Amino acid sequence: MTGTAVEVHGVSKRFRVYHDRNQSIKATVLKGGRAKYEEFWALRDVSLEVPEGSTFGLLGLNGSGKSTLLKCIAGILQPNEGRIVTRGRMAAMLEVGSGFHPELSGRENVYLNAAILGMSDREVDRKLESIIDFAGVERFIDHPVKNYSSGMYVRLGFSVAIHTEPELLLVDEVLAVGDKDFQAKCLAKFDELKASGKTVVVVSHSMGTMRTFCDQAAWLDHGELQAVGPASEIVDRYTGDGRASTGTVEGVEGLKRFGTGEVRFTDIELLGTDGQELDTVDPTRPLTVRLSFYAHEPIERPDFAISIRDSQQTAVFNITGHDRDWLPQRLERGHGTVEIQLASLPVRAGGYRIVADVRAEGAEEPADKIWGGKRFGVERGDHTTSGGTLYLPSGFGELRTGAAEGSTRLMPR
């Protein structure tokens, strides 16, 4: 790496958020003037550098300014303050089907999109077969793209972008629409670009991808730059306390937490049939696990889950909302609770802890996952057992001796 591919100097971007925008001249006259609006700063004095030949990640919650910054780098948006310098041929994949005409076929859109990205027809002719093969849309290449699925849009658009052989590739979260095979193919292509000295700037909510794929990352929050540095360190800071570090929730020490941050658990309670919180439980009686949380951002079809672990970290019980076909349509911003009812917890006496998890349906990374947020004991009483994992109500029957005849199947010959 000999220099910088992107330089961002004090960039700020402002938008107008209208309240009851006037729809006509008549409405403007009747209301006595212009529509009312307030100014919203999507970016505030952001400065960073992206080294040539590196893979650079932008992370943050929805609305943090990641995509706005990427569009400013691409030249789609012009900052109100500051300046951006880019070096080399650039290709941007920022929105599903950007640059596509819905009435044209996939083949025609390849030529159209490639022309927008600066490729000549002769260059497209030479690369057309490779573009179609990478996108995996051979059967539908001559069909109008208005009939394509969102995944097909992404695959074809991304295939065109990377075949421009850019020195700087900008990629937004659109890759999340592709299936796992396509994502793996894209990551392999990123590695190929990186090995050839190209630069990739990517926006993603996948912390696993950020940690393992990116060299460096920048964390944005409400339009302000929070940190820039090695990707693994920035991911750890962004997720609160990272995979290996500890923190607190509601005063509970020793908590471990990992997640993208749209939702944060605030408490875990274990309740008896009378609604009172329990520190020890009777393995034969019903109980309820109550998860309290705060949603910083809405989540579509949230999937809540708990795992009960013993002292050896063995999962003695797991359940997800998907297991019970219980997936609410949308988790709105704000405080909330969810309860999981257990008919009983028939495990041997000892110490246990609850692991809680919440994520959008099918998401690779959780919005929040915590260990150590709730510890409890299973009381002994009459429920002792000399070993094993389960406590099963059981007993011995009458002992009979001196019988004249009986089974001899286990007797030695």
C-alpha cells in the first residue's frame, strides 16, 4: 500500500426533513408561505483515510450515516461542508438494481449499466459471458428485469460492477439480499481484488464479516465519527464490550455481550407461578423467563431465544421463537418485554445460567446476545440424584425375595 485511495476531510451533509410539505401553489398560498421543515445533519465533520489496497468497513446502527458517507464518496451526493478525494477508477454497488431499466432485458441492462460505469461496448462484449455466469442468471438473461427477484437484481448488478475492474469498489448492504453461495462468491472476489491491490469500502451489519474480512473500519453514530482503526478492535468497541470482554446489565457483573446493537437486553428475570422472582427453582414446578429489552432501531420479524446452561456450559435446554412459530411482524423502537413459559425444568440440582439472544429472522449476527445475565440454582430438597443431567420424578417399588422361580436371562451359565 503506497498511499490513500479515499481521503475524507471534515465532511458534513445536511438534509431537510419537511413537516406537511405543500403539494401545490394553492396550498402554499393558503398556508401563507413555504412548507415548514427542519434541518437534519446526516454527517458531522467526518474525516478519515482509506489506504490503497485495503478492505475498509463502515459500521453503525441504521441512520448513523454509513450509506450517506458512501454516496458522498461515490459522488452521488455532494457534502455541504468539507471535501472528498478519490483515486483510481471507481465502481459503486449501493442500491438494488441501481441503473437498471425495468422494461429492458437483463442482457440489455448489462450494456446500459456498464456504460454508466464507464465500460465500452467492446469491453462488455468481451466480458459478457463472464458477467452472466458470475450472476447465475443464464436462464433469465433475456427476460425483462422487472420480473427478476431482488436477489437476481443484486447478483447481476454486482457482477457488472466488479467486471469494470475498478481500483476502488464501494459496496452497500445490498449483499445481504444474496444467498449464502452468492455471498461466498462475492467474498472470494473481494479477496481476489485485494490480492491485486484494489481497494474495497463496504457497509455491512454483519460483525463477523467486518471482523474477519476488513483490514480497517470506521464506526459512525448519529453522523459523527466515533473511532477508526483495525477492524477487530473497532468491532469490539462498537458491540459494547466485544466477544471476550465483560460489562454490566442492571448491575450484574461478569456479563458477556455480543451483537450489532439494534436491541439491548436490560434485564432477565426468572419468575414463579406467583409472579415473584426466583433465585432457586423447584424442578417439578412451572416457571417463566422474562426478557426485558430496549430496541434502539426497529427489527422485522424478531426471533427471541434462550439457552439454559449448567456449570459445565452444557446447554440443557434451548428454545427460539422460530421453534414455536412465534415471530412477531415487527419490533418497534422503545422498551419491551417477552416471556417464555416452561412447564417445568427437570434438571438435577446445581447452578445454572441463562443465555439470551434476539435477532432478525435468519440473521447471521444477533442484535444482542448475552451470557451471565441471570444465574440461578435448582434446589435439592427431595429432588436429589447421584448423577446424570435430568431430574425425573421416580422411585423404587416393593422388594420381593425368596421367590421359587424367576427370570434367569442375566444369570451366568
